[in-house]
Amino acid sequence: MPVPVPRPRAIPAVECGQAPAASQDRGPSTEQAPPGTAPAENLSGRPENPTQKREKTTENRENTPNRRESAVPTNLTVLLIEDDPGGSPIVPDLLDQSGKPIRIRTARNLTEAGRLLTDDVHCILLDLALPSHAPARTSADDGGDGDADGHDELAVLRHVLELAPRHAVLALTSSSDAERGAEAVAVGAQDYLFRDELDGRLLSRAIRYAVERKRSDSAERRLAEGRLRAQENRRLERGLLPTPLLEGSPLRFAARYRPGRSRALLGGDFYDVVRTPDGTVHAMIGDVCGHGPDEAALGVELRIAWRALTLAGLCGDQLLGTLQQVLEHERAHDEIFATLCAVDIAPDGRRAGLCLAGHPAPLVAGPGTPARLLPYDNNGPALGLLPGARWPRMQVELGAEWSLMLYTDGLIEGHVGEGRERLGQDGMVEMVRRQFAEGLQGEQLLRATVNEVRELNGGELADDVAVVLLDRTP
């Protein structure tokens, strides 16, 4: 026995615009067989209603050889759910705004409607007087719309809305029951119409309006959902940014962070500063290669691991070796690596240990001492490049009063002017020297530095930028 192949589900016509006619393998339909074939036998044994006969007659007339075209393309498809379609004033030869016929399908009950509700249906016309076999809702279940005895006059509408949540729905009711029509709109229908006041022009316009309103509502809902996801992502990213732990330290802290990704708060750069119980202040800044969300997530993992290992008492080569193990286990590809600069400042603040893993050396400046780069002769490899690598720890003297700036390469790789020349470390040192001479400190210094780098680049920088500044005054 051949195995049936499932059909891929198409996007509902109400959301994507025009759609081809539905296939007839999903249940009984009132559509006419192709021209030139014998009429299909009525296997259900039910007499055909006048609406079905009119539709077949119209389609047969359109498919006759005497017409210029073999078939008129259908622009809109409407599903009419009514227990007595033959008694309805709705005619099947409705025209849309472009003059094309609106195809009408009829269903006597919700079971037939479920079979005829294919993806090319744009709108549903529902008679609110249709008997519903759905369980009645109490007033407590539906917020007060049901009767005290549990009878829900809009149960059939609720069932249709659950059956077709992405389709436009027009409710049909009598002119003496306008309140019920208004309640139908409140429940979820796009509009309501009076059965005894309908004409072809009014109905055609109402169908077009309902379809466009549903499409607009769907687009607005997707936009709101996108905004909500963006807000949640921003809150998540903001929560992943570090909060320095410097309680009890005389050092002043400032930081500047600009991700290279558009509309993002978090990039592949990461930093952190903590003070351990012995009074030592540990500062770190790093950069994961790449600019995507995976690199940003890896940067957060490395930062959290660094903080945990630092608070556990590790430093220098032992700490960086453990971080490399974390990176190797967490990275998505073997080619991903990370550079890192780690500094541990002694409790007296006069000296510090420095470890570099493929990262630019920090900058230090003090009163009467121009800004300069710390030694980087013993710079070790970036994390994730060489198994079993070592990262020597260098001892540096800071003095009694100083400013120490850690940064990522995004700050020095911006272009200078319209050429291909880059700012580089030398250009950054000269810039910071001038800004120190102008009396800029802390947040003002970092803000001025990043803004000037952007101006020299002629706009936003392509890479992530992170800068950390620690100041000590006696």
C-alpha cells in the first residue's frame, strides 16, 4: 500500500494576501467539477440547496467555450456557515473591488465548516442563529457573557474563532438583535451584518473591510509581539552587564560600553571588577572574536567564570588556564577564541600584577606623568588558540596617584578620516594625553574618548567597544 505524503501547510490567505483555490481533498465542497466532465453523484443523499445550485450554474456559465477566457480567476474566497444556505439573501456572484467574483462556499454546520476551512479562505460569514453543540459556558467562564443558566448565545462564534483564529469573521444576525451583533464584535468578530438588510454591494464591501481589518490586526499583533520580545531581550542583556563589586575600596570606577551590533546592548566584549576579602582589586576586560549573539553569550559566560574563579582565590596563569577550558567547552566552533587582560591591584594600590592573553596592554597616567602603555613583552596567546599555553604574570609599579584604563581593540581599530589608516595604540595614547591635560577624568574622560574615536571614524564603529577606568587618589 502506498504511503500518503502529507501536504505542507500554507500561510492562511488572510495574512498573505491572494491565494490559489483550495484543493478538494479535505472534505465535501460546493465547488463545480472541471468542465467537460460528468456531474458528480450526490453521495450524501441530501438534496442540493439553491445556493449550491446557483454557484454551480455560475461556474458552469463561466467555463463555457463561448467565453473569451476559460475561467475567471477568483480573488477572494468566503466560507458561509448557515444551517439553511438556500434561504439566505446572499448571492454567489458577488464582486470584489477589482471586479473579480468572490467565491462562496457553504457549510450547514461546524463539522462541515472544519472540512471546508482551507488555507485560501479569506473570510467567514457566520449565522449567529446556527445551533452549537459546544459545551455551554457559565458567566464565570466567559467574563459575564453567558446566561445565568449556563446558555451561551455566542458559543458558535467562540467555536469558530477557536477553529480559525487567523481568519476574518463576519457575524450575521437579525435587525432586531443588534445588541447580539455588538457582543459578537466584542468577542472577536470583525463586524456584524443584518441578514434581512443585506445586498450584494453592502456584503462585498463588508467582506473586503473585514479581511483588511483582520490583516491589519494580525500585523499589529505581530509588531507588538516583536516589540515585546525586543524589550525582553534588552532587559535580559541589561541584566547580563556586570555590576562591579568594589565595596570598601578607595578606587573610583567608570566604564563605557558600545556593542557593534545594531539595536543590541550586549556584544562580544566583556569586563568586570571585583574586590576580594584581602583588599586586592581585580579588573578584567576581554573580547570574543565575532559580533553575533553567540559571541555575546560566550563573553557573559567567561565573565561570570572569571568572577567565580577570582572570588575563589585563583589568579594569573592558573585562572587563565581554567578560563581557556571553559571557552573550549562552551564555544560553538574550534576557531572561536578570546583575548583577555587581567590586572590585580595590591591592597596598598601602588603596584599591580598584569596578565595579557593576546590583548592590548592597558594605559596608565598620573600627575606629571604622561599617559603610557604598560609593558606587553610577555603577552601570552589568546584563549582557545594553544592547548597547554602559559600566561606569565608581570609586576608593574603604579605609584601613589594614577588612572588605569583597560580597553578592547574596538577603540583603536577605528579609521582616521576617509583613508584606511587606523587610530592604533599610539593615536589613542596621544588622544588620552591631551584629554588628561584638559582636566577630563572618570566618566567625562571615557565619554570624550569614545566620542572622538567615533568622529574620527566618520560614524559608528564596526566593532564592539569596552573601556574600563580605575582611578586612585591619595
